[in-house]
Amino acid sequence: MKKILLYASLATTALFAGCDLNINDDPNYPMNDQVTADLIFPSISASIASAVGGEIYNYAGFFAQYYEQKPESNQYNTLCEYTFTESSQQMDYSYRILFAGALEDAKQVLEKTTNPADRFATTILRAYAFQIMVDNTSDSPYSEALQGNANATPKWDTGETVYKGILGEIDAAEAALDGSGMDVPDLIFNKNIAQWKGFANALRLRMYLRFIDANIDAASYTEKVKTLVQNNEFFTGDVKLDCFLDETDKRNPWYNTNAVGLTGNHCAAYPLVSYLSSTGDPRIAYGISKTDADGKYVGQLPGGKTHMQSILGTDNWKNKNVSAIDYSIGATKPVYFFTQAELQFLIAEVYARFHNDDANAKSAYEAGVTADFAVRGFAGQENTILEGACAWSAASTQADKLNLIYMQKWVSLFYMNHMEAWSEIRRTDCPKLSSYSAAQIQANESVYTPGELVAPWTNGLEAGGLMKRMTYPLSARQQNVNTPAGVPGSTPVWWDIK
């Protein structure tokens, strides 16, 4: 039944791909009065998964420097080189499916049910969808959104306003719980309200830390994260949509686009390969293939495809010379909204930064590494790094310990949740940006510290550096005169002030 509900939802969301939709319409259910909440609710998570596990997952993986464009392909050159523009419509599908799909469906459920448990779960998914939007573009329609013909051109609220608004919504929905169970079918937690509460607390933790690092009510949010971590009422396992089959129209969305719909485009990026190699991490074999040329792991410098071909010769920099991303593990791979590893690393950060509790920070750090090894099929091998290059005992200062936590969080989000990887890079500035250019690193690899990010060799950002935000969706600009003026990709989102 769970898979049937998912595929019905995915069949509906597939309609978004080729349509230029007004986000104030409801494309799923043209006769809303005849559709009940139990039929709509599964589509919320399916729509979110189509965005965060598809288009967003793809471009965020380039920005997190997990992968690059293969030497003999060109599909994603503009993402590697930051040369895309608003007209490239990199986020338009996700914008439409988040607003006209997930958020419109959430609105419908909230209007159609009085069940507090159903409303709570719906509110959490609504909050997550808005969090994704804000972390991409810094602001978003919120207070005036989803009003249909009553307001077809909603204003865009600041990211701070949206974050505070959705956190308030979660608080109110949780306060309204009365012990009743869920009525709607639940593809995420199978109607386990304790798990939904745990997910809500994890989202709070994620967002509170961004307020702290944005220096907004930092003292208040610091007390909030300390209390959350001390209470330890989080989800178990992972928060994921795990219903995909290796059959037509039933596969993981990123796999379906890149392994089925396109020829192979992704090769491993230099920073990820260099770090995993330097730490002797066996997880390098997860999702990364050895080169066909010499059976080694080789990553490509960001934005460096054409430069490598120019320096080495086209015949010496082909697909066979770089490590391909292994699509074969992706067909039935879940779409992750929040991994246990990410959660444990956030907990470790709070213990290290705010509780000055080394023992619990170490425990959570090691739990994060262990969880990620297990989910990749490497259970029992975590001591390879925990007793080696990434041992807690090797870090003597708080800064060193936080660096361990942040680096392992970056590793753990590869092939899991690229959006959160990109966001956490921006929040923590870790992995740090190398002070050396891609050209300098290619000429002398000894100057490079494994794992540091590298400004793309060809870089479309006028200010250089790394991508800090996504462009506004073109469809938003075409349909809503209140869409803000475009800003450079080098302009940080509201919580990224480091």
C-alpha cells in the first residue's frame, strides 16, 4: 500500500516537469471539494522528494564539490563553472513543485482535516519545504503565498521572517496535539507521532544554529539548542522517502534524470576524492568508481575540465582518466530529508560549542560517523578513521574538534542530502576555501590541503569564490511582479554572515 500511494503521488507530480504553472493554482486536484486529506497528504512528501532529491540535489552536489562534469560531456558545464543565469531556470521545476505541489497540498490538508496529528505532520513538511526555498534564495513568498486569485502576486518575505514563521507554526501545531493518532497515510514514519516530534526537533536544531551563526537573537537560540540537545527527543533512523523501485517512473528522481534520461555526466570532484584518500576512508568506494585508465581514484578540479584538456591534451583528459560517479546504487535509493548522521553531527557541535562537554561531543561525533558507515553498507569499518586520521583524540582545540565534526558531516552528506551539505558549508565555512587557485593546485599539488574547496577554474562569479545562493526562478519573475531584483550568486543568504 505504501508504494502504491507513492507511485500515485509521483505520477501526479510528474505533470509538473513540462508545465509552466502558476504557483497559486492547484494542478493536482482541480475538484478540491471532492478530494480528502488522506488522498492529498502523500503527495506532500512526494513533491518535496522530487525537488530535494532531484534538481536541487543535482546542482547542490556541484556546489558542495562532490562531483564535476565529465570531460567528454557538457550537460552541466554551467553548474560547474557558475555561468548559469536566471534564464537558465536551474531551480524553476523545484520552485513549481514546492509551491504548486507540496505547499499547495499542505494548505489543502490543513483546510480539510481537524485531526491534530495530521495537521502536525503536515505543518512539519510545510516548514521543511519553506526552509529549502529560503536556503536557496534567501527570501520567499510566505505571508501572502498560496492565496490563489485573492493575491496572485504575493510579496517575498525575508528569510528571517520565514524561518521564525515556520518555527512558530511547528510550535503551535505541536501544542495542539491531543494524543490522537494520524488518519492520513504516512510514507515517512508510518504514523509514528514520536518520530514526527523528533523530526520537528531536528528541524528546530538545524534552524536555531543558523540563527546563532547569523547573530540573530544568538543568546536566546543558544539556550534553545542547549535544551534541545539535553532533552534528546529526536527521531531514530533517518527521515527519508524510501519507496522507489527500479521500474519505469518509479525510480529515485536524480537517478531517473541522470542515469536513465541522460548520458553519464558526473565525475568525482577533486576535494572529495583528495580528502577521502588522505584519511584512508573506505567510503570512497561508495558512489565513486576507480578510473578506467589506471584503476585509481581521481577527482577533477572544480570548473577545470577544459583547462585540464588544454594542459594535458584532449586525448589525455577523457572520461577514462577521472572517477565516474556510480549511478548503479541510485535507482532505488531513498530521498533523505534528514539523516541520523547529520543529526548526530549537529548534536556534537552543540556539545562542543555551547556545553563545553567533550565526552558527549565525542560520543555524538562517533555516532554520526558510525551511522553514516552503516547506511552505506560499511558497518563495523568506522574505526578505520575513528582510530586513525579522524580520531577525536587527534583534535586538541575546540576549533580542531569542530573541524572534525564539520568535515565528517560534509562527507556523510555525499550521495545523501546535497542541499544540506551546501547549506552547512555556507554556515560553517567548512570545508574551507583553499587559498590556492585551481591552476596553482594543478601545477603543484603539494600546496593543497586535502578536502579544501577550490574556487572553480572557470568561474562566472564576478567576485570569484564559491556559489552562495541560487538565482530566483524565472517563472517567479514572469508571474509575480513582486519577485526581488536578481543578485549575484556570490551574495550570501541571510544566515550566512561569516
